[in-house]
Amino acid sequence: MTRSPAPDPARIRRGPLADERVLDLSSTPAAAFCAKLLGDLGADVVKVEPPGDGDPSRGRTTAGSGEGLAASPEFLYLNTSKRSVALDLDSPAARPLLAELVRTHDIVVVDGPDGRWEQHGLSAATHAEAHPGAIVVAVSPFGGDGPYRDFAATPLIACALGGWMHTCGEQGREPLQAGGDITDTVAGAYAAVAALAAVEARARDGVGDHVDVSALEAAITCAFFPSMLFEYHSEGIGRHSDYMTGPSFHVRCGDGWLGVNVLTEQQWETLCAFIGRPDMADDPRFATDYYGRLAYLPEIREAIETAFEGRTALETFHEAQLWRLPFGLVTAPRDALELEVHAARDYFETHDVDGVGEVRTPRVPFVMAATPSRPSPPPDLGADTEPVLRDLLGLTGTELDDLRSAGVIA
């Protein structure tokens, strides 16, 4: 692919994608998360936003007035390592600018099954012909074809159709949506992985690609266990938000909750000894077949909670590690930020954001020793409009002034 001069010679990027340019045309969390991950890995990501209010996520908040970057945790999280160009894509004058931005970027991340090309005066087919090295990543709820192609969806719908809700919640009660809009982030992560695969293929063959990402398919892929269990046994495993076989569930301690994870017979015997109840390991009622112990789950839970009564979750967690029992602390988000494991691995990056102060965001969840990268702060709306249009597209100061006067840029 022919590259234009670097948009900012003084801007030094690090990471495995430092040579890639990404144009982020997204307005949904899944696609925005994809572009964020690429940026956190070093790519130069330019996010196109409408002038005025900017990306919709800038105003989605319960933490403030809803005005601008300072009040939007969602925007802060989804848009690290990006530059912002405020461009009114509904204006006919913006269409040639958008077409040129698309041409000068290696990867284009878009919403919708067709990337909403037509509404901006572009065509996916003609774009592929004109720019054979370009990679387009289109993220949509149900993919680019099929009967649901043009349907809208939310994380709740993806959880429902993807099989997650059927297994989340308590037996006999309503199904529950998985927390944290996780189907959006899962779809975005798969989209980023697909983009990386397309980059590798382009390096080998010199040809770009059109990557079609379905959030529903991403959700089903992550819920493979219930689906495969049904394939093997023609039955589901029911609703089990708080337990699994083994048993694996959460229990109450003196000051909080612990996740108790028992996967093997050795771990079951060790757990019984750990709570001072070795007799339970020999009790014939607690069978070793798939569902055996679950019939006695209340009794097992009561025995464990009795042993943990009056003990702190942290104390019990560390002692369980010495016994080689895979317990987990049930932490609130604030507590998770302070876990020593994150401090030891320098997992959170601290940004100084105007109007907010210090904000911590996570890095990508792996470390590449040869090509390290770190996320940069999310951008103010339109902060990079002039540098990008001037240095990347070659617009003059007069042309920029005219576009600004016409309300095309901000």
C-alpha cells in the first residue's frame, strides 16, 4: 500500500502495529473497542466524530453532567490511543475528505454489515478495487448476510440469542444478562484479532481484505460449553450463575465473598481437608459423576461457609493458594484496581485528563517484550482535525478555514 508522509514526524509510536494507520469510523462500543485495541498496540488511530457533541459515547454517563469528555467514562475507556477529527459526514463537502482519509489508511473500522458506506457516498466494492491493500473491518450485531443482517441489537440481545442468558441466573428464576456489556467487548476483541490476521496475510500476499464480524457469533463462540454439551448429551446444563460441577461456586466469608473452584477429584479431597471436613470426601452421597455433588450443593456450601465464618476473604484466599486450591477473590471494581498482581505487572496506565484528573485504564492483557506498547490518553473532540487534514491530506490553512466556516470541520 502506498503511504502518505507521517501525519506528525515528532509523534513517536511504539508497539507491534507502529507502522499501521487505522481509521475509526465507529459509533458503537464493539467497533470502538476493536480500534482501541489496535491503537493500544501502537497503531496510529484517527477517530472521525461529528462536530458539536462528538461520538455518542461522550454523553453516555451517570458520573457527571453529560457534557464533553470529562463526564464520560465509556468514552475514556473505549478511545485510548486515538486522535480525534471532527468532521460532519452528512455534509456533501465532507465526502471527498472522507474518501481521501479512507484511501490513506491501512485499516478502516466501521459499524454495520456494510460499513454504512453508501450513506457517506462510498462503495465497499469500488473501494476494494481502488485500494487492494486496504483492510476493512465491519462489526455488526448479526454479520453482513443472513436473515438478521439489518437488525439492530444490544448486548442483552446478544446474550439472549448467544445462549448466555439461558445459563445465567438462579434455577427457577428469570435468566440474567452477563454484566459489563461483555458481548460488545468480546466482539471488538475478535474484530481486532481478525484485523491482525488480515495484516499478516497482507504482508505475505500484498492483498487487503474485508473482515465481517458478527457480535452474535462472537457470543456463541464464547458460550461453546453449553452448546457442545447439548450436542453430546441432547440436554442443557440449566441455569447456574453461582455454581458449576465440582463444585465451583461463590461462598460468603467474614467480610466478603470468595469464588471456590474445584475441578478435579484431588481438589475436592483437598477442599474437604482444608475446611476441616475430611469425612465429606468419603461420603457416598457426594458422587463423582457429572451432576452428583450438585444435588447436595446447599449442604456443601453451608459446610464451607461455616469453616470460613469470621475469616477475611483475603486471608482465606492466600491460605487456599498454599493448599493449591484455585480460589478467587470476588472484588468490586475499585478493589480490582488495587490488586497487587496488577501493580506488579504495571497493568494499569494512568492518564491526566483535562476536567477529570488522573484516570487509570488497562493495557492490553499481554506483554510483548520486543515491541512494548502503552495506551495514550483519549482525545479531546476535534483536537487533531487540523494536523490530520493538513499533514495527511495536504489541505492548506485557507481550505481549513473555509471548511470550518461552513461547519464541515471543528
